[in-house]
Amino acid sequence: MFTESRSTEVVIVGAGPTGLTLAIELARRGVPHRLLEQSPAPFDGSRSKGLQPRTLEVLDDLGVLDGFLANGALYPPMKVHRPDGQELEWRLDDLREATPDVPYPNIWMVPQWRTGELLAARLAELGGRVESGAGVTGLTQDDAGVHLTLSTGETVNARYVVGADGGRSTIRRALGVGFAGETHETQRALIADVRLTGLDRAYWHVWPGAEAQTFRLGLCPLPGTEDFQLTAPLTDDDPAPTLESLQALLPAGITVTRLGWSSRFRANIRMVDRYRVGNVFLAGDAAHVHSPAGGQGLNTGIQDAYNLGWKLATGDTALLDTYEAERLPVAAGVLGISTKLHNRHVEGAEDAMRRTDPVLRQLSLGYRDGPLAEERRPHPGRVRAGDRAPDAPCGPVRIFDVLRGPHPTLLAFDAPEVAFPGLRVVHIAVPGTPPARDTIIDAEGHAHRAYDITNPTLFLVRPDNYIGCAAPATDPAAIDAYLQRIAPSRIPA
């Protein structure tokens, strides 16, 4: 039975981490939206459990990081139980110390169900909610907007629609967007959440196969729970897992007591060649699916949402076009990294599980070559337009403190007084500078070093905390022109 049509500004299809992040971004800007999820209940599996350092910075900006830190942990060291009885211990990646410009330097483990729970709670704080049990069965668009038919019988009209509905995206298929890549049918694995007795939770345990460099079983303790995430190779004829079949995989002395969520995984490496068709956008797994090697997929989806949210809030067509221009090259590069790591697993490389490549942390990913990077200095330093805005302590205040929130921010280093209506301006000065309004003192020089300041400089930091425009302090007109490009009038200051 069909119900009356309803209208809204944005409809997000899919309430995984990507969709939830986007909904939070819209909610904190006061943009009317609906977040639809076909499943009747929240996802309850551990699946993608690794949050990269850049994602932790996004969660900080969204006001939800404390919950993630309280409910997660560093990855434990790995213990390899060799067939000959020897045990080897090593880390997936070297632990890094926090620095003034990188406060969260290590990958953080949180089960995906908990990520969804924490993001949904933050959305609720902002007045939003997930509409469960509401799938999309039809999509059309015309000059009047985008029109959706839901599985509930309702029809919805929206100015914009975002498909964040996973690798089998209904929205992507309705748009007719291709999903180029490959599926490795013979490379299958079982992933399951289990409870065990007889196994030390201080390690991620791995049992190689009888042949050198093959993999037989992995058991990783999940922080904040009593569960382990189990991984094991599958053959085509393996049935659905049971307590009995899992017990047969386990070494003597270990007993499985509970089987929760499980999934039969096959290596799927694909991405779209378009992120936008009219007023419909794709994000997360709807736009790119990765091998789990390297922990990039969920993190890249959250970054998609972080890039798109503030642009949707402006309603500016030219600005929305930059979403594809910025995110598609990033996704292609990340897909290449995760595919390379996946192939090392398949080839049985001795260091296949090492994750030492700094690119995996996603801190170096940026938009220098993108359409929104305006570097106006004749001799730019190490940090340039398009780069991530670094953190730095300036006495009791950090750069991330002044950037936190849905607004753009002007960081004025050693610059004369400047003012732009509706824009947050923060002056960063050296010790000895007379106290002034909106000025913080870089007492130990951390901010000047992090931003590589050698001359008075203006950095316009976008709402997603990337540097949009960098200009000499003598050229405030460059900042004013850039503000017109990113349409700040619809972004609260």
C-alpha cells in the first residue's frame, strides 16, 4: 500500500559507517535529511575492525572520538604458532609515539558493530536517526529532483541522494554505473565472531598451514568484548559454519563456546568510474570494494562522507562536482595499495602481514592536484594547499581544537589583523606578541614547525580540515576569493 510522498533535502541510502558519518555531517549543519537502512536491525559483526590514524582525526572532529578510545585498543602483537611447535612474536606494524602534529599515530581496533553503535549514538545526540527496514526499490531523477520508491510503499522526493549501500548497491545499479574490477572466486575465507576458552587474549594468534607461508587459522581478540574474530580459508563446498565445524579447526586445548556473526568472504576488488550522476552520489563500498588487507575500505568510506558532507550543505553544483574529482583518484590509489597487500598474501610472501607502509595511515592522502587546492605563495613550504591540516599544541590550545566543528577556519600565522564576516579567524603568534582577541601563542613553536612557516602566511582550512588556500599574509584577497568558491553562506560559522 502506497503512502503519501514526502520531501527532504538529502536522502542517504545505507546506514553503515559511511552513511552514518554523512548523516552526522549533515545533522550538525542543520541540513534536512533521511538515513535509510534496508536491514531491520543494526549490523552485529566485527568485520572491518581497524581505524586508521586519519579516521581517528575525523572522529575527533565529529565529537565522538572519546567513545572510540574507550571501547577500542591498539592491535595486539601477533603470535605465530608454527607446525614445528615454535612460536614467533611480532607486530603487524611498529608502534609510533604521538607527535605534536600527529596526536593519533597508530591504527586502533574497534569491532565494526561498535563503530556503528557509536556513530548512531552521536547522530541521535544531533537529532538524527536511522530508519531501519526501509530499502529502495526504485529511483528516477528529473529537473524537480530525485524520486525514490521504498520497500515500505512510501515515495520520497529529495534534492540529493547518496548511495552508501555497500558493494551490491541498489543505487549504483539503478544509475547504471559500472563496477570495474575482478572477483577472485577461488580466494575465499570464513570470518566469524566466536567465544573461546583456553586462549590468551593478549595476542592475535595465527596458525600457518603445513606448507611454508600458507595460512590455516587466525584468532584475533576483539577489544571491549569477550569475542575473537576467527579467519580461515574456505573451499567451494564448505557448508555454513557450526560450533562443531569450527571446533574441528581449533588446536587442542581451545574450545569454542559461542558462534555469533559469520560471513563467507571472497576477494572482490572493484571501483566505479563515476561518483556522481546528476544529483545522485556514491560513497563507501558502493563506489569501491577492497581486499581487507591493509584495513582501508571502511576508512576510505568514512573519508568519502567527510569530503561530501560539507559540500552537500552548500548546495553548490560546481563544488559538488569536486567530490568525484577529489575522491576518485584517492580511492584508486588506496585500491592499488590494498590489492598489492592482498596479492602478497596469495603469493605467501614472508612479510605478507606487515603493515609498515605509512600511506596506510591515510595521513598523507590529500588533494594537492584537485580543483579546490589554491596555492598562492611564490615559494610554498612543505605543507601546501590540498594537504591535511596538521595538529599542534599552542599552550593549552591545540590546532585541532580551533578546527573542530562544521566551519572553515582561517589560520593566520604572524599576520596583521584580518577579518572576514562569518569566518572563524585564529591568529597564531610567536612568544612576545601582545595579547589580542582570537590569538593563540605558539609558545614552543610546534605550530610554526608543523606548518613550515618562514613568512607571515594565511591558511584557509576547509570544513573537512584540509588546507584549501594558502596565501601570503599580504594577500587577504586570495582568501576572500576562495571563500566565494566554497560558498560559506550555508556553512554555519
